[in-house]
Amino acid sequence: MPDTLSGPDVALELDDIQGTVLRGRPNPYFGAYLIFEIEDPTQSLRLLERLLPHLTSAADWQAPAENAWINVVFSHEGLRRLGLHPDILAAFPLEVQQGMAARSEFLGDVGRSAPREWVMPHALNGFHIALHVMAGSPELREAKLAVGHAALSELPGLKLIYRLDVGMPPTKREHFGFVDGLTRPFIVGQGGEPLPGQTVSPPGEFVLGYHNAKGEISTGAGPSEFWRNGTYVSLRMIYQDVALFRRFLRDNSDDDYAQELLAAQMMGRWRSGCPMHQSPDRDQPELAKDPLKNNDFLYYDSDPQGRITPLGSHIRRANPRDGLKDSISDADLHVLLRRGSAYGPVLPEGQLEDDGMDRGLVLAVINAFPARQFEFVQSQWINNGDFIAQGDRTDPIIGRRDRADDFLVYQPHRHRVCGLAEFTILRGGEHLFLPGLSGLRWLLDHLRQRQSEDA
């Protein structure tokens, strides 16, 4: 590994990192996930050879020349089928080797969220390689998809088994009605300056080959040429029961204002994105639009007991900020880089009965340590309340619902909101490896050599 990667303040090698690691989705956005099963590894090698020239790096990520990109990821089973050396396969993190379906009980993916109910393939039933396309218009998306289809031509050994289109709803909000994508960490070395309230994280928390929050270089499986500038993606397809969410708000509120207040308390933000911490009594959409204000808040000194932003609210669980300063938990070790994209049609405004259409969110979590980042947050913060003295209460919006659950709020007075329902259901998930571009070239050379030795 080059010495330049060992300094804590080194700039990221943006031209070698796949674009989705840093590039935020366009506004509006139009994308797709294409999932493939490997039937003939030699044909898959030809796919990679054809795709490599078209894959997008993170260079110029703040002002890209083209408002569209295409990237590729692999499951551990996919790398095995391709022919990656067994010693390298055995060196991957355990959670990546096992796959997300095998870890469902630990992650709280039970009941209707259990793997037997999933519709999106996982590593044990065909998820081997996936292409991720994101663009600023339907035309650009189709142009990038055409690249993928061209690479697939005359490759019968690679089978397309699933496609999921994503895109910004006409409401410009996710399906529960909240503005999404307001919070992300600032990665040292990405360029520019952090915004007020933005968590500053060392690059090794998200990209392999750099210093992490423990002061160590984050490494991967095999030689550094393979894993350098790569990362892991914890992918989740989450169905949102919008009608059920709306009925819950109605049944636990006296009027329209009370419904909006309860929704804000459950999320920690008003639906516009305005933080409750800065405006606990009313929504202020203009504040939500101001990047210098919409994340500029902490909890430790001003709201330690959650009287403004409830302790159990979604944003406080997923990102406690400084709220755990006196606890044994180090929040800096569990920061996530989250990419969320909506799928499915919008349920018409005011409709309280489900229409049978599938809709929800595809969550792509970028993390260098899936066990202590995504899996820790999911199992310990989302699905357990001990870290905030909330017992076995779970996240009020996305928590597991295999037991009775309630939610503690202080406005307009201290009370429990009982009967939390199963507002979300997991439709599929997988831990994936996203190599750097040089890592993909190394992988191709490695697989060619392995095939030559076996010939």
C-alpha cells in the first residue's frame, strides 16, 4: 500500500473510489438496482471487462461532469462463484461471509421481516453481482442502463433475476411524508468544510486503506491491491405501510396539529425536515431548507432527558450525536453513511386504506466495519432501548414489532403512546463488497490467473 495512505489527514483517492460512496443522489433522482446470478464465472469476467471503462468514480463528486453514474457490488457468495481464492474469502468479516439472512434474528428481522418472506434476492438465493445506477433524469438513467445491457449481450452465464427502480416521489418526500437525506457525516479528506452540526469522521470509517476512529488503518481481505479504496454496503429493501402509519397518527391524536406533532416526535424532525430540537412546537420549513441550520444541534447540555427531541425518536437512536457522552458507548464508532432511495407509487394524500401497491425505501449503508456500524446500530440502538434508559422499547418507526411496544413523549405533557404498529417490513437485505476501481482491475487479473491455473 502506498505510504501516502497512512497519514490521518490524507486526501481521499477520489478517482479510485466508486462514485456512490461519496456522491449524494441528484435532486430529483432516478435510479435502479439490477441483481444478477452467476451461472458461468467466465462469462461474468467478460461482464467486468466490459463494465470497467463505464464505472463512475467519486472524482469531482461535488460537481460531476455527468449527473449520472453506474457502480458494481458483490456478495461474498458472488466472489466465491467468480473464483476468488479461498484464503481471501475466509478473511472477509464474518457478517459478510454469513450474509444478512443468516443474521436475521440478531438484527431483529423476524416475523413478516424474516428472510423466508423476502422478495429481493440475497446471497443464499441468487444475489451475486448487482449494478447500481443513479441519475438526475429518466433519460440519463436509461442511458446508463443501456450500458449495462450492452455489457450483458451474449453473456448467457450471467442471469438478471431482479430489478428495482427507485426515484424521488412527486411529493419530494419519502412515503411517510418526511423530507429525507438531510444528515450525513463529513469525511476527512473528501474536500470542502463541514457544515454546522455535521459529524466529522475519519475516512477509514467508510473507505478501506485510511485511518479510522480507533486510529488504525482500516484493512480488508487479501492483498491491499484488492481492498484499498473499497468498502462494504449493507443493503436493505424496506416496505412502508403508509396507510397504517396514517391511521396510527389519527387514532392517537385529537386534531391535525396533534397528528403532525406526534409524527415529528416519532422521527425527531417535522415532516419538512425541521429539527424538533430547534422548533419543538411548530414546523418551520424554511429552517429545514437552510444547510447552515438544519443539523446545527446537540443533545447533551440542552436536552439530556429528551423533553424536546424524545430519547426514543428515530433520529436520536440512529445518530445520538453527543447524547451518550457520559455512557460507555462511543458514538463515533457507530457513525453510518446512509443512502436512501424511495421505490413504488405514492399513496394518495389522505387515503387511510392500503391499495395493495408495494412502496418503500432502499437503504444502502456504507461502512468499513458492518458489525460495529450498521449491525450495532440496528441491533442495539434501533431495536433496543437500554442505551437510552428505554428498556426494550424499539424505534417507533422502523423498530421490530414482535412484542408490545410504546413510545414516551413529553409534549404537551409526559405520556406514553401505546400500540406501536408494524409500520415497516423488511423485503430483503445483504452485506456487499464494493471494491475500488483498481481493486476491480486486480480482481480481474486474479481471476484470469486462477482460471489459467485450473485449465
